[in-house]
Amino acid sequence: MHGLAEADFIAEVQSRYNGMPRQIVEDPELRALLIPTLRADIQIFETYRYSNEKPLSCPIIAFGGARDELVSIPALRAWSDHTADMFRLEMLDGDHFFLNSARRDLLGVIRAKLSSDLGNLRRAAP
């Protein structure tokens, strides 16, 4: 997909990922800014090859959209294999682009986790 001509690339993004905002599609300057980054992102996704590594020593929180038809809950839970620390799965309202529809909830979870960690650091400080 990453090698498609621009019009075909946009059509495929629209088809697979439920769209690109109309303002971007219709504005040549915005397309010129967005398309190379999106194309590079898709290229990484299409060409990445997993190699088994030692799990990380930090916690992982995996976020997913409750109505995402592209990424399954088992695929999200698989992130637990990549940490020797705590793993948590947070499902938020929305589809694959829950970042847009559940931004407030996502930021709330992140804020709460950072506040908790900061509080733990303060209590542990001499």
C-alpha cells in the first residue's frame, strides 16, 4: 500500500482505516504535509519483521478502541509478553481511531498513571 500513487493511497486509507478528514483530502498543502508521514508509517507497518527480544523492565499499558475491527483484544494482550513488569489493558470507547473519539478518557488514564507514579516516587524519596 505504501508504494501506491497518491490518489490510490488516499483511497486505500479511506477504505481500510475509515477515512482521512475531508479537509486534508481536499487541500493540496495539507496533503503534502500529511501524506509522506502517513506513507512512511504504513511502510513501517508493512515491512516490519519481529525479532524476539528480552522483555522490557518497565510497565506497559496497551490502549485499544472497544469497536476497533482492525486490532483484536488478543493482539493487544500480546503486549504483555514484552514486559517483565506490570501490564494493563485499557479499552476505550471508539474504533481504530479512538485517539480522536476518546481523547479525554485516554489522557485521563495517562494522567492518573503519571500522578500515581509521581506520588510513589515522592513517598520513596528520603
